[in-house]
Amino acid sequence: MPSIAAHAKAGRVKVLAVSTAKRSPTAPDVPTVAELGVPGYDFAPNIGLVATAGAPATIVARMSQEIAKAVKSPDVAQRFAQLDIDPVGSTPEEYGARIRAASEKYARAVKVSGPRID
């Protein structure tokens, strides 16, 4: 929604659906893809930070704490709300699990779709 919200408000585009599992707070009248007949459809982009493999755990933990604190600050929370971003502020382990789950999900989608290199 952030990239097209202004165009939708101006009437230059019509938003048919959102790709996330739940409706957008900035466009509550726009249905989800799942509501339009594709059960289980959920493509929610992730925004996050990662460190190189082997980064010291103490540094990763400190960065995680500081980032979680920042995304909960009133100014950042307000800006994220304007951009229709739902800050999670998860732990490094939770974010890693989320990345692995998304990779598996998209790998299955690619395999099922049967792409070929010509």
C-alpha cells in the first residue's frame, strides 16, 4: 500500500486487493486476496536487518534490543503507521525462523509452478 496509496487516493489506480492475510488499516474497504477466493494467500513483505554469519552474539543481541526500542518510539511508530508498516520487533531467532519459513514457502511455489529455463 505505501507505494500506491497516493495514486489510489487520487483515483489514478483502483486497488483490487491487498496481498496480506489481513486488510490494511489504511484501506479497510479493500479485500484481501484470500477473501476474493484464494484461500491461505498471504504475501506480507518483510523488512529487517541481518548480520553476517558468525557475528558476535552480544552485538546481535544489543542491536536487536536497540532496534526493537526504536520501532516502538512514538515518532517511528507514527511514521510506520502512515506507511502501513506493522512493526514486529522480533528477536533474531524469531526473524531467522520467519526468513526460513518464507524461503521454504517460495521454494515450494516455484517447484509447483514448474518453471523452465529456455
